[in-house]
Amino acid sequence: MRYCEILRTNINVTSMPETVAYIGEQIDALRGSYICVSNVHTTVLSYEDEHYRMVQNSAAMALPDGAPLSKYSRARGFRDAQRVTGPDLMAELFRISGQKGYRHFFYGSTQQTLDDMRAILQRDYPDLVIAGMYAPPFRALTAKEDQEVTARINDAGADFIWVGLGAPKQEEWMYEHRGKLNAVSIGVGAGFDYIAGNIRRAPRIMQVLCLEWLYRLMQDPRRLWKRYVVTNTKFVCYILRERFVK
């Protein structure tokens, strides 16, 4: 797929229909690889950290979850670049899973969130096959534990592994497990919390106006102020420096 380089990270130029169609057509080829759902935060991290940039650029796809990324791509001449958010991608793939026969594994968050999410998914998508769920402990797994979890995921016969560990942890996890899993991994950050109802999504108008970050910030200012205020400022400064400073 096409991409636009943004702060040295390759962000795909795509749309939701194009992304869903591509994943469906390439599902077998994508097994063992991973998809990043990228935003301003991860793009700034990639710019500042060479290793994390390699992780992002090693993905089969880096989707423009953050509205500023697709907006920047359009400004660079990719007029058809659209936003593809993690929660919306999940909903689209869940919606067609019954007819496609897709199986889903969920890795991350807490057991309570997974339990709440399971109930909501079974209500909203009765044909959805949940192949398994796993809430890892808040520590690094031992080598043996990791092997057991990897085997558990593979034995479940999943087509998609939804990874909700937050950035950059989820991308590091997917990179470390590339080639070890018989499914495509997709990092969706707070996607589990959205489904479970722990976090409310911004109204559509705020999403369109690139203000979803502000809505999140208002819900949890103490934890998110640095991520959004500082990172967004850095993004603008880095973009200006890349474009105009020779």
C-alpha cells in the first residue's frame, strides 16, 4: 500500500473501506506480521527513538489513527488520505466476521475490562467468534510464560490478535512476536476500554475537527496532559523543522 513519510515514519495512505478490503484479501499473507494504529503520540516517539521508529516501520501497515496524520498526508498531495481509527477498524471487522468466519483473540488490559468487553461484543455482534482473551500481569512475562501464552493464542486458531497494551508497549510486543503467531496482530491502544465503556469516545464533530485528543484530555487530565499537550506541541515543531529548516 502507499504511504506518506511523516517525521521519518511511513504512514499508510488509505481509507477504511480500502483497509478492510486489503486485510481481507491479504489475511493469509499477513499472518505472523502486525499492524500499527499510529497517531501523533507514536509518531513523535518514533521520531525521537530510532529503535521504536524501526518497530513502526517494520509493520505490515501503519494506519493513520490520528486525524493530524491523514490531514498532513493530504497536504503533501495524497488527496484521498483518510483517517482509520483503531476502534472503527475493530467495529468494521467485527461486523463482517460472521460471514468471513474470522476468529478473534484479545490480549491486554485487565480481566474486568475483558469480561465487560466480552458481554458487550456478544450483545452487539452475536456472530462474532471470540477465540480467547488474556489479561497479562503488570510485569514482564517469564520466557516460559510467554511461550505458554504464544501457544495458547496459536491453539485458539485466531485470525486476528487485538493487542491493547498502549503505546509503545503494544508495538514492542507485536514486534517481538512477529513470525511466532499464526494471526495478524493489531495494536489498538485504548480500544478495549472504549468497547467496555471505561472511556467515552469524542462526539463526531470533535473527531472531524481533530479535537478527539482534547476530549480524552478532559476525561483524564492528570494522566494525559503531558502526552497530549507536550506531544502535540512537539509534533508541530518537528514538522516545521523538517519542512523548513535545511
